[in-house]
Amino acid sequence: MKTHTSLLRTLPALLLLASLAGCAGFRITGDPRSGIAGEPAPPTQLITAQLIDAEKALRARRSSESVAHLIVRNPPPYAIGRGDILSIVVWDHPELAGQGVAASATAADAQSPGAPPAGFVVDHDGRVQFPFAGALTLAGLTEDEARALLTKRLARYITNPLVTLRVQSYRSKRVYIDGEVRLPGLQSINDIPMTLVEALNRAGGMLPSADQSRIVLERGDARYQVGLRGLVARGINPGSILLAPGDVVRVHSRDESKVFVSGEVVTPKALTMHDGRLTLNEALGESGGISPLSGDARQIYVIRRAVDGTRVYQLDARRAGALALAEAFELEPRDLIYVAASPLANWYRSVSMLFPGALTQVVNISRP
């Protein structure tokens, strides 16, 4: 008798809530599109084949534009710079040798590890003082051009001078390699063109934790993101990207390229992208899929923070071909995937908040 009395007291409230929920038409609570009160929610774009094609074309165009002027097919020869040390030999005239750095250094200093090699230093004005030739402006010239200029000057005093000129120590141009490489630090530019691949190899190569799709090249105030695999996929040789003096190359870690899966999935988690690539289908699969008890397959959202604002994409997984669309939709770092709760799950949670334990009590009472 007591059991039936409790049931009769509880059922009217539950029936009232059920009717109110049906009239109100419960949707997802905590809509991921909603922001601060008073601000309009960003528009939602349905994930379609046309949207995926447009996103791929835009991504390829942006990547090509960002590295287009960095590509140099035929790098020019090394140009002498300020601070370089030159080796200059005039054949059959040994009296013209040894007038550079070593002339002012003692024997002990010349043998010390930190001492510069013997030769002629290009000063801060880009000039070199050489006997008979005087002050020569060599900065900006190649070795062949500098040799021709010196030969022309010496020809006034020496008949048919035979001159050998080469850069003995490269000290004027450097680049800096940082991040997920084995030997980060400064790399001097020499007669071998300093391409992106050359710089990474000199740094000992990338670590296993490196993200090959997020190599950032900083040149002055400009920043360029380079993806090695993306370039190769488009037929662009990464070895054709020529670095300039003062460039900073940063290889980011894969841990910085994550996407976040939350909402009604089996295991909400942060996922690491695979060299910059992760599809919506892979992200849902690695999170255990949509929760069969509370997830709404019609409301799968991808929230993306872009330069022009927040973008929201929606996938209805119950439609035909939805799995193919999810596999073709590529995510970007810091994307948030949110699976909304089903209307029934929202109704259950609302009732549980208003009447804690009420549903459990009804279930227990109804059991024989």
C-alpha cells in the first residue's frame, strides 16, 4: 500500500514534466555555438562535399601563396659579406701574403682555439686592405668577381698577376634553427646554398616528436608556415626553399597540434594530429565514437577559431554518405569537436536536476 502511494505521488509530476518537455521541444543544452550573452552566435555550415572541396582548395592556395616567393630554383653563388675572412694568394709573390689577421697576432694567439684563421678580414664597411691594391670594396661580390677586381688593381704594378681568392671563414651570414631538432642553434651560411632541408640536416635532423607540417620560418616581421609533406604532395621540392641571413626556423612539437573531442562521446580527450593531418572520422573513432546512450548523431559540431572569427561546422551522421564526408573533412590544430546530447538525454538530465533521484525512485518502485 505504501509503494502504490509513493508511485501515485511521483507519477503526476513526471507526467507533467514529460508533457512540458514535449511542448517546449527540448534541444541541446549548452549549445557550443553560444558565446557571451548578448552576442550573436556564429553561423553554422553543414558539412557537404562542396564545402570539403572548397576548404581543400583554399588550404592549398594559402599554402602555395605563403611559400611562393621563398622558392628559388637556381640559388645564386655566395656573396662575400662583412666579417668574412678571405684567403688571398698572389702566385710568385710571397711578399704579399700574411698581411691580414695573422700579421697582428702572435704565434701563441694564432694557435689558440678561439683565434680567427689567418687571412684578410672584410671590415664593417665591406672593404679589404691589400698591398698595392689599396682598399677594395668586396662585400656583395662573389669570389670570381672579387678575384677579377683584385687582379685588375694589381695589374697596374704586377705583370699578368695570377690571383687565388676564396672565403676561408664564413662569418657574415647566419640562420637560427630552434625547436624539435637534435642540434638547435646558429648555422653559418657558406658556399653551399642554405635551403630549408640543408638547415634541418645540419641541425641533426628532426626529432620523432617534431611536427613536419608545422615548420615556421620567421623573416623579419613576417611568419611563414611550411608543411613538408604538404609541399611534397603538391610536387614542390622543400629543398628549393632558400633561407636568407637572419632567418629563424622553428620546428614545432606534435603536442602543440591537438584537437579536442568533447560532449557525448565514449571517451572525451585531446588528440594529437598525425603530422598535421586528422580527419573528423578519425577523431571520433579515436574517442570511442558517439555515445549510444546519450549522443545525438544529427548534431556533430566542429568549432574552429579563424582569423575572421569563429566558424562552426555541423555534420548529420544519420544521413547517407555521412561517414565518407567525415573521412574527407580535415581538421586543423586547436579544433573542438562537440557531439550534442539527444533530446531524451537532455530531458532526463533536466528532470534529474529538478527532482534528484525521482526517476530512480520510480524505477525501483515499478520493480516487482
